[in-house]
Amino acid sequence: MFKPTYLQLLENGALENRVNILRKMLKNCVLCPHQCEVNRLAGERGYCKTLDHVVVSGAEAHFGEEKELVGRHGSGTIFFSHCNLKCVFCQNYEISHCGEGHEFTIESLAEIMLSLQKRGCHNINLVSPGHIIPQIVEAIYIAAKEGLSIPIVYNTNGYDLTDTLRLLEGIVDIYMPDIKFADDAVAEKYLKVKQYYTVTKNAVKEMYRQVGDLKTDENHIAYRGLLIRHLVIPQNLAGTEKIMKFIAKELSTDTYVNIMGQYYPAYKAYEYEALSKRITREELKYAMETAKAAGLNNIK
């Protein structure tokens, strides 16, 4: 039976040590690539606008994720507000840009995790976690002491700092990053951050180093590994072929890749002609073909 590695870290004291290290980082926040260096414990807000308490927009047994996460009872998904990207086509901008949601203490976040486990969820799925890693790790520490024992999913936009990810080794069981664009300049235009692809490539390589290819149990439920999402963007602005070649060459041809075709113009997308329409069947077909041509054999 699978036992999350964070329980081993709990037993040997390493998890508490990570909590202490990460907590101190909030005093001079360099958790993500923005490197704001603000004291969040003293009320200073950086790019993500989040202080000490987490802001949660919702938590539920979610059935809209990949089947390997959902299973019979759903993925225990916690949707965090705010984000370290400013995507002009964001479909959840009220949450990620505007910060809609309710503040929760770390103890309350731990209770949410335990409640989702009690409902039978197969994992704890942390959506947009990169700016609140210290709070999340402390909540996992508290919840683990009270019986939390299901995999932790790190569901991220990919804009993560490798130094911070190393502090999650052994805590996160499943990494689920997006790779949105294959060109830093294009990404800056539409995501409003610098060096997105450069940062994300390094982040995803670190994630893969930690957990490897996606692994599932006898019921086909994921318990460890990497799962990459790639949203197909109109006119191939995302540079899908380059991304697929990177995955196959620098990670593994067995990498689980979900090529998503649900793009639609949202938020400020209509201000950009190239983003103002849904993708076509031909564009989705092309994305799938480029993944196969790159040698990937676990495409969804």
C-alpha cells in the first residue's frame, strides 16, 4: 500500500524543519521568480498580494480533472486565490487576478485537507500553490499529525523557482505543471511575466527529477509522478512542437502529457486578435500530431 513520503519526513523530523525554513522565507519573500523581497508577516504585499493567511476560493471533491486523479471519489481540490501570472486570457481571473475568496488560517487549511480525505478523495490537489508554499507545507505538517495520508498534488502554472521546489522534495507526490508557451517574448506579451519558458523548463526538470514518470495503482489512480498539461492556443502561439520536443528529449518519452483543447477567449483575450477565437479542430489535431512526432507515447 502506498505511503506518501511526507509521512516519512514527519517521522524523522524533516517535515517540521521544512516548515521552519519556509516560514522564515515569508519575512523576505523570494519564493517565486518575482523575487519581491517583501516581509509578508509584517503586512507587505508583493506581486501575489497574499500575506500570511491563505485565500481560498473553494474546496471540493472535483471530478473535472484527469481520470488518474479523479477515480471514483474525486480529487480533493483546493482552489487558492491570487497567482504569480497575469494571463490576458485567464478563465478564472476573478479568482487569480482579483483575489476573490475567503481567508483561512493554516490550521483551517489543515482541517480542509482532512475533511477532503474523510470524504474519500484520492488526493489533495493544490491549485495555484506557488505563492503560498510555506502555509501549505505547515498545513500538511499539521494534517499529517492528525492522520492525513493521501498523495499531495502540486497543480501549478509552471512559473516556479527551482530553489523553492527543492524544499518540496518528499512532500509533493504528484507534480502537475502547465507549460503554456515555448518563447519568453511571446509569453511576456500574454502572461505579463519575464522568462516564462526559461523558468518553467527548469522547474519542470526539477519536478521530474523528484518524482519521475506518473505511476498508478491497481485501480489506475495516480500516486506519484509528473503530469504535464499544455493548453492549445490559437495560431500555434504556444509553440506546441517545441514544448513536445523538450518533454521528449529532456524528460522522458513516457511523460504523461495532457494536450487540452478547451481554449476560449476570456478576460482580456478579445483585445488581442490572435486570441479572440476558439481553436479549430485542425489546430488541436496538429498539436496531437506534434506530440506523437516528438516520440511521446503517453498523450491524453
